[in-house]
Amino acid sequence: MSDKSISITFDTETVPSIDPEVHARIAEEIQPPGNISKAETIMAWHAEKKPALVHEAILKTALDGALGSLAVIGAAVNDEPPVTFFKDSTEPHRHEAEILREFFAFLKDAYNPSMHRWPLFVGHNIVGFDLRFMFKRAVILGVQPPAFIPFNVKPWDEKVFDNMVMFAGQKEWISQDKLSRALGQPGKGDIDGSQVWPLIAAGKIVDVAAYCADDVEQARANYKRMTFQTLPAVA
């Protein structure tokens, strides 16, 4: 029986809801400020202000595991090249369950439960976002995950290494781009998180998958720096 531990560095790209009922509910909940009382002012607010507010609220559902969807999952085992899970579609919501099944199968192939040690899950803000989002989507879609995924853990649990928490602390926040640059990496390229959904809607999910794979690479490099597996170049 092997006692060799493995690390799984991963990242997710999520997209907002396309459900018309969700959109209608959001629109209904967004109402004029209470200090507006004149009928003509209210009408003007609905025409001029509300559409942008509704659009912004819909985009924010990409951060809500109860409403948004997983579009791309990227992962790397130990020092192996990242693997991405996605379907070449402008509507990844319709393929989400299949993407989850493929990712979970990948994890099962990578990790044998008979090992002495649990796998270490590595990433940026994975405790606060990626793991919880993935768990919610698995529950909603009825896709059973492997039992060894540490969905419900505290940031300091030995089963995870959350780069953001380990560097900034539990009550602070740092972007992966800023952390990568601080640790000598180039940071993000031409794509950032705000462009994920527009790119997918434009038929460029392959570019988003490449962006996700790069995030995995950077998260793994940051993890190695913070655990002193690699050291900065001496000037």
C-alpha cells in the first residue's frame, strides 16, 4: 500500500443563470429608490436606470452556486500538465452535469482511497468559493462527487492549501493576479474573470479553458513558493 500523497490544483470558471424565471425574479426585486415618488421620475428610472441594474444583478449570479453554472474546470495532479473539462458550446449550462461527471471521474482515477493520506486540494480562494460552488452544483444536478473532496472544510484544514487565505489571512483578500506578480510570475494575460461569460457567449470557450489552465499553473506555482518548494531568483 502506497503512502505517497498527491496534490490536486484546480480552478473553476462560472457563468450566470440563463433561466428566464430567474431573470424575471431579479427584475421584479429591483425597484426604484424610496426617495423617488413622482410618477414621471419613477417611469424615467425604469427606462434609464433599471436595465443596467438588472443586467449587473444577472451577471452576479455567476458567483452564486444556487443560480449560476460551472462552465470550465481545470485541474492538475502533482506536476502534470493541467487538464480542462468543458464542452465547446455557447450554452455550457446544458452540459454542466456531464462536465462534473468527467471531472469527478478524473479525480477518482488520480487518487486511490486505499492510500494512507488524503489528497491535498490546492488553489486560490477554493475554500470560500470553488469548493462550495461545486458542491452546490453537484447537489442541484444530482451528480455524486467522490467522498474525498473536502467541500466543507475550514481554510486551515490539512486537506486544502488555499493560496489566498494562506498569504492574506482569513479576513483579508488578494487577487491571484496580484499574488502571482508579488511572487515573480507574470500574472494574468489578456483575459480576466469579467470576460469569461462574454467570451463564452461569443463562441470562444476554448480561450476561456486556456485561461483556466493558466490559472491552475499559476496557483500551483504560488503554492510551491509559499511552501518553499521553490525559491526566488537571487538578484
